[in-house]
Amino acid sequence: MVMHVYLEQPGAPQVMQLRSSPAQAPGAGEVWLEQAAIGVNPLDLLQRKGDAPLALPSGLGLEGAGTVTALGPGVSTLQVGDRVGYATGPVGAYSSARLFPAERLVKLPDNVSVEEAAALLFKGITAQYLLKSTYPVGPGTRVLVYGAGGALGQLLVPWAKHLGAFVIGVVSKAQSLDRAKAAGCDEVLVFDAPTLAAQVLDLTHGHKVDVVYDSVGRASLQASLDSLRPRGVLVSFGATSGAPEPLAMSTLNSKGSLYVTRPSLAAHTATAQEYQDRAQDVLAAVAAGIIKPRIWKRYPLADVAAAHDDLQQGRSQGAIILTT
């Protein structure tokens, strides 16, 4: 039997139910995937709470890794026994096994374990498109990164440094300062909305930053805008403090003709080819030692509520995975 997390209504972590169901035969273009590890991401929490779109009832989760055990008709790119991972829908990763489209599975190299893949692909592809598509970071780029000591920050920061950026990290508490510095930040600030922009101005000798990667949302919006140089880019891609307030177009003009974007992983992996290209760039960065998959804590699938609570309360110090 397959064990999977089921959600009938949004709410606290306890609304997630663990259910069993029979295994299924893969259809055309699908495989049956026996999962060993599942990634837990902030988007999962937003969907579980009802703050991000999710048609209920539903499974939950968008990242996992395991072994292909059966092929559906027409699948030629994979074989039974292949170790694979994924970082996009269809939703339902919180499961011991599942059907999955073959074209959305990424073959894992020998240097990446299935557990590491479940901690890497969603966050790694996010870092990849943020740094290379949303704003092309290069030598001398001045970057402000929120959550610099977190699971995504531990990939985003060293990759930005490898590309030549000057990185100012922002953390939510002093206990995260050392972790953000270890990730490679040139400077690290503890978030304080009223003073952040002035601190950034000082650290950049009056220049401010070219791009802000803001995963916080509502609480950080104004500080982020005020930290940007003229024609700088605010990349608002998260909402840990709630969705940002609407912005008047005149505000962007008055602050120096700023740009604001709200990107998503789905829009940057819309085709199978783009998805595979970004995933291969992530795996190449791992192979080159630019980034490293780091697992903070493992939870059995049955303890999914505890995993969500740790992430929601800000206790995590890196990637969280579920094991089956």
C-alpha cells in the first residue's frame, strides 16, 4: 500500500491526514516512482494554510526523489531502476510512491543521493532562475538576499558569489548570522525594517544594491524598495510575512524608476526542455563545488505536521526532508 498525505481543508499542520491507497499502473508517458525522500518547501506551507492556490481535496508537495519501478507506454527516456528527482508538479509529493510524468523527472548523477536531490532541486532551480534569468548577476553586481542563512539562501548566496556578486545577506535573528556568513555573504544584517535601507546605503558606500531577492513579503517591501539604486530590481518571490501590499506606479517612479517582479518556479519551468536545462545547470553547479545540498533535518512521512511546524516557526537551519 502507498502512504500519502491528504488535505481536505486549509489550516494548521494538523489538518494534514495520512492515508493509504493501492499502487497504480502508469499510463502513457508516466512512470511509477517509489519515493525515498520528499522536499518540504515554504510554498507547501502556503498551500496548506490556504494562502496559495490549491484545489481541495488534494495531496501536497512538489519535490521528491526515488527510483523508477515501472514504465508506462511511450516512455523511452527512463529505465526501471533509474534514480530520479523532480521539483515541479503535479502536486502530491508527500507520498511513499506515485505516478509521475516521465518528462518532468531528472536523472540523478552518482554524486547526488536521493535525499540530497529532495533537498536540492526545488530550491536549486529557484536559485538558478533568480540569478540567471530574473536578474542576470555578474561581476560587481550588488545583491541583497533575505533568508541568507536558510535552505534557499545557502544555495543562492554561494552561487551569487561564484558569479562575482557582492552579497549582503539579511537574517531574521542574530542566531543566524554565522550561518549566513558561512554561506559566503560579504556582509550580514539582522532584519529591522526601519533601519535596513540606511544600513545597506552605508555598506555600499552610498550606491545601494542592484537587485533585492525578497522572500519575506509584506514586512520587508518598503525596506527593499529603499535599498535599491535607481532602475534597480526588486524580486519579490516569497511571502513569509504575508503578501506584499499593492504598489502605486508613482512610487516606483519617485524612488528612481525601479522595477518590480513577482516570479514563480512554474513560469520558469513551463516547458520540459527549460525545466531540464535548469535542473542540469543546478547539478553541474553541485558537481563543480559551487553549491552543496545541505539537509538540516529528516522526518518520517508520518511526522509531516512536525516538519511543517519547524519550518513555519522559523526553527529550521536548512533543508527539511520527509523520508518514507
